[in-house]
Amino acid sequence: MNELANASIELIIWTLRLALVGLIYVFVWRIFRAVIRGDQNLPAFTGTTVFLVVQRAGSTLLQRNKVYEVYDNTVIGRSADCTIQLPDKLISDRHCVINSQDDAWYIRDLGSTNKTYINQLQVVTPVQIEDGDVITVGQVELRLHINREAA
């Protein structure tokens, strides 16, 4: 009887884990679908959610519309230790960094060989970035999305 009870408990735990994974998948899928469609009715978040969406992948193997979540001190580059690693030979190992300060977001080039661009303008000093801006590093274009909590 003890073995039957243990098996039942294990089955319940396994089912709950599967349900949790399913809920996470549905949540992420709804966000991704809303971003692709440009839907303004994104699910509500607490705080600010920032992410980059691949608009142009150049000759890389990146898929268009791939989504990267952005946090304070997000480093973009080719190196494996970067927060966002992009496999483009025209991107420096540590190409640029995105920071938040006083509820605003900034991008700074880290001395990259091929420079960082915001809306086709070269980033020379730290530049404030806004929702909808296009960040170009190497051959890759990333569109910035900032979802702020409704007031």
C-alpha cells in the first residue's frame, strides 16, 4: 500500500510540474505573438519590461523576430559571457551595453570596431533609447520594446 501511495504522490507532482511548464509556455507564447502583431494589448506587467526583437539578421543564423529580454547592464556582443550573444563576425566580443538610470534606458558603445548605431546614427556617447528605436550592431538590427506599467 505504501508503494501505491508513493506512486500516486509522484504522479501528482509530475502532473503539477507539467501544468506549470504549460502555463509558462502559454504566457511566453502570448507575449511573443502580441509583439509580432504589434498588439498594444500586451499582458499586464509589474514594473518595466524591456526586450529586443531581431528585425534583420544579415548573414547570421539568427531568426527574424527572435526576442531577447533586456535587464540593467545587458552586454551585447559575440563573446559567450555577454548577456545577449550574437553570432556575427562584424560584432565585437563586447560590443555595447544597455543600462537603466532614473526610469530611462541608455546604450553605450564599448569601443567596438564596427560601432553601434541607433536609428542609423552612430553612438558616440551614452544615448537614451526609447521604445521603437532600432539598434544596429554588425549586420544585426534589433528593435527595442519598452513596456511600462500603466499608471
